Amino acid sequence: MKSILPLAAALSLSCSAFALAGAPPALVVTGQIKVSNQTRAGEYHFSKAELERLQQRTIQTKTTWTPKSAFSGPTLSAILRVVGAAGRPVELVTEDQYKVVIPPGDQSRYQPILALRINGRPLEEMGFSPWMMYPLNDFRELQTADIDAKLAWRVKTLVVR
Ligand SMILES: Nc1nc2c(c(=O)[nH]1)N[C@H]1C(S)=C(S)[C@@H](COP(=O)(O)O)O[C@H]1N2
Ligand SMILES: [Mo]
């Protein structure tokens, strides 16, 4: 019993800290960023609400997994502008620790998004949010199986290189 008490105290402390801080971030950005909103420098946490307030884009496309659908969410460029990292390479890290790098050229040419919705419905409901999405239907060169590796879902962290 004696040994459980400090643990219980630590747990209630971390729970109240969690309650104060609110929901966990929808997206964490680290690495070579100029703007931080955390005590810890070099880290920016986006809430879902903040992601929804950024410049949104809708991409009409089919994917390997889905028929032609409307994907919407903030552009990767808009997210990077907030943290002062526009035009830098970015490594996406997903919930399941899958990693892929999105080069700057892709950001300007294709304006990919971190999709939050499919046909207006939250991708979160399906466990796919946010989902890196490119306008596959609009570019011939994106219509190869190679692009699938960039379409990471459940993106948790962006590491700016
Ligand atoms: N979260 C997450 N997204 C991911 C992956 C993954 O492992 N986890 N794999 C990527 C790769 S390498 C490809 S080719 C496609 C298809 O993955 P699948 O074959 O597992 O469907 O999803 C991409 N997105
Ligand atoms: Mo893959």
C-alpha cells in the first residue's frame, strides 16, 4: 500500500495536468522550425481546431484504396508556413512509426494536403486521420504505384529536415 501511494499521487498529478492542457495535439511538428508554441523550443503542437483554421484545399481523386472522393484539409505548405519552415523537406512519422520524406518540389508542384475529411466525413471516424493526400487524378506522373508510399495515414509528427 505504501508503495502505491506515490504512484497514485503521480497519476492524479499527470491526469490533472492533462486536463489542464486539454486534448492531445492532433499533429506535432519538430526539427528545423523557427516558430514554437511549446515551452520546449523547436516543437509546435497543432490542435485539430487549428489545423481546420488553416488554408484548406479539396482534392478530388481516387486512390488505391478509395474510389474518386473529395479529400479536404490544410495544405502541407500552410502548416509549414506557421512554423517558419516553408519549402523544407519534411519527414512524416505515423502512429505506427511508418516514415516517408516529402521533398520541397512536391509541395510547390502538387500542393498536397493533410486530409482530415473524405466527402465531408471525418477521416478520424475511420482511423485514417490525418492522411497525406496528393492530387493523383490531376497528374499523369502521380498515377503509379510509387506514389502510394507517400500517402501516409495517421500522421502523428512532421520532422522538418
Ligand atoms: N500509417 C501508415 N501509412 C502508410 C503505410 C504504413 O505502413 N503506415 N505504408 C505506406 C506504403 S509503403 C504504401 S505502398 C501504402 C500502401 O500500404 P499497404 O500496402 O500497407 O496498404 O501506404 C503507405 N501509407
Ligand atoms: Mo510501399
